[in-house]
Amino acid sequence: KAGVTQTPRYLIKTRGQQVTLSCSPISGHRSVSWYQQTPGQGLQFLFEYFSETQRNKGNFPGRFSGRQFSNSRSEMNVSTLELGDSALYLCASSPTSGSGNEQFFGPGTRLTVL
Amino acid sequence: GENVEQHPSTLSVQEGDSAVIKCTYSDSASNYFPWYKQELGKRPQLIIDIRSNVGEKKDQRIAVTLNKTAKHFSLHITETQPEDSAVYFCAASSGATNKLIFGTGTLLAVQP
């Protein structure tokens, strides 16, 4: 099976712009979670989608949003970009939702905000 | 709120020595504790996990122990090798979602 894929791998944006990141889970996986990784804050949970529904949301402002499609692919959107949004954005997929499920990470999208 | 503390932040050992990384969690409802290894520029990869109904789990050179009373869990790597050099993250999860709360990471350097 192909692993989790993310596009694009690298992005450079300027403050105030918006960005959309995409995540394709492992075939058959219905849960996709998103994490932000920065040197200062480490790995922080953004949100989880399962069967096109948001299951949980982390402590991020409303500028961060996401969605999931019927084929389980997920997108996250960040509007009105700030310098502090520069980070590696990782998605992880799992067969289902619920504590105890192994999550498989994608390679990440490196976002740089200038 | 939910929190996972991880120590040490950096760890340097000689090849062949053992390495121990410790984590403490705050949410008593946590019931799943995975450990991820992240090499430079790579994605995090699960190396071992443990559930709250088990006290210890071993997989070759890697073992994890869980003390639910103290809310502590630890990663033990024996006979370390240079390829074990990476950042290791502990995490905790609870409830009906896949949300993981991560520790701050430990940079392990194995000196040949």
C-alpha cells in the first residue's frame, strides 16, 4: 500500500495570504489528523476528521480550518497568514477514530511565511 | 489541561550503551502511549506503543514501561547503535478520537 502523501511539500507565502494543504491517507483509512510542528512548540494537534466530520479540534485560532472529502482525502486551510504560521504541517492517517489506533504520518508540508 | 512532559531534551550515549527517555502525562483518562522516532528531515515513525492495560512491552532492543499510578511511561533502548540517533517523541491519547498530545522530544545522539 502506498503511504500517506502530502502536497505540496514546500510552500512560500507572504503575510496576509491564505494557503491550502492537501493530505491523501493510506487507502482504506478514514481518519486524518493534522499537526503543526515547530522548533519552539513541538508537535501540536490541529484537528481530526473522520468520515467527513471534524472529530476534535486543537487550540488554534479560527484562521485554521479543514475538511475531508468522501474519498477520505483532507485539506487544511490557513487564512490571513502570520509569520508565526511558518512550520512543518504533518497529517496522519488511521483506519478509524478512537484512542489506541496507530497513526501513520505523511512527509509534511514545509510552510514558510515571509 | 492535557500535557505531556518529556525528559531529557538531549541525550548522548556511547554505542552499545542503554538510553532511557521518560515522560509524564497529566490526563488520568489517557489510555494509549505511542513513541515516535523522527530522523532529520523525515516523518515521525511509530516505534512502539503501549496501552493502559499493560505495564510493559518489548520489541527486540526497545521496551516501554507504564506506571499508571504515577502517570509515568518510559522508553528503553538497549545496545544502542549509531542509526538510533534521532529525535524521539512520546505521546498520550484518550477518549474517542485519535488526538495525540506529544512530549517536547528528546534528541538522542549515539556516539560510535
